[in-house]
Amino acid sequence: MLIVERIEKSYSKAGRFSAERHLVLKDISFQCKPGECLGIIGESGSGKSTLGRLLLGIEKPDQGTIRLKGEPIGKRTTRQGNISAVFQDYTSSLHPFYTVEQTMIEPLKLVAKSRKDMHTKIDVLLHQVGLDPSYRSKYPHELSGGEAQRVCIARAVSIEPKFVLMDEAVSSLDGSVQLQVLELLKNLKAIYGMGYIFITHDIQAAAYICDRIMIIRNGRIEEIVPIEQLKDVKSPYARKLLDQVIT
């Protein structure tokens, strides 16, 4: 269980030592159950990516707590093997001088018992994300956008984490490729039983894969709704976002 309680985060407005602060997140509380896909929706500047960095332990909240399996997310031992991430910019997520195999071996060192186990696991993972073994020797510049993101996804699930955080992970892909990757994510979720934190501005993508949607506006939770009740959102802001998709 991922439990977030009363999170707040602000940044200095005019430099590191400025006393003036810009509040980015205010009173954020929610839970994400094992195996659940929770969508975090919001316009640019709403604070959703900042929340993602806090959930990954990249940054610390000013107030509040984030716990995974009862332990603070700020502890490296809590995060290690339990949460991983896939980001929008797959080009910067992959080392330009590492082959696909080298990229995937790095996280597998944490869980594989032997080098033979690592190589076997790589073949399995590549197959699961729709890539054949010939991709092991390819470099990032030899991959299409969809292929590169599939490698990033394979790397993220290789340690079989409890949760994978997806920060705009499909938004830069073409429409048909985006749908393929969303279907892939559904299949991997079923195979490994892991949960997703799906951060996006795309309500349609979230509706396709998520169990619940959390809508953020100006750093605050506007509404949390089960996906089957998405058309019944109550807040005017959530209604506006939904109407933009429908029209």
C-alpha cells in the first residue's frame, strides 16, 4: 500500500535564498492499493510532476508523509526493488552508449542470482514488451520512439516492483503506438500484479488503463473518482476537463 498523507511542497520564487515561496502542492492525501492503477490528471503547472518526484523520493515534501509498505519513501531501502519509473523523455532515459542489454542488466543486478539468470530474464522481458532477442545489441539511436519506450518499460518492470510511476510515459508517442503501449502496460500489470501511478494530462489515456482518477488543480486535489464514474464528476473544473475530451 502506498499512503500519502497531507503533503505540501513549495519552492523559492526568486532564487535559493529568497524568503518568498511558491506553493506547488497543498494538503495532498490519497492511497494506492497493490495492483491498482491510479491516474493523476492535471493541466501543465498543476503540480502533478512535482508529486511524482516526491513519490519517487527524488525530492522531499516540506510537510506530510509518504509511506510504502509502512516505511518512509525517503529511505533508499524502502524504494529499492519496490518502486520504479518510466518518464516521457525516453531519449534521456537511455544511456546513449549502452546497448539494450547493458541498460537492462543494471537493475537486474539487484534481483538476479547469476549472470545466466539475468540473460534469461532479459529475453523474457523483451518478449513481454514485444521485442525480439535481436534488440539486445541495439543502441538507443537505432530504436524508434515506441521501441525505446518499450525498453524503458521492460527495465522498469524487470525488478518486479510493487509500483511503477509513469510520468507522461505515452504522451510523446504517436496515436497508434500509444495505444499499443497502453495495451502492453495492461498485460504487464496482469502478469506481475504491480500497481501504476499514471501521471498524465490525457484523460483518454488514463481512462483506458486506470482504476481511479485523481484530478489535481493548482496543487490541490480537486476530486478522486472511480473510472466507471468518470462521467459523474462533481467539481466544475473536472467537468470542464472531461467536456474538452468529449467535444
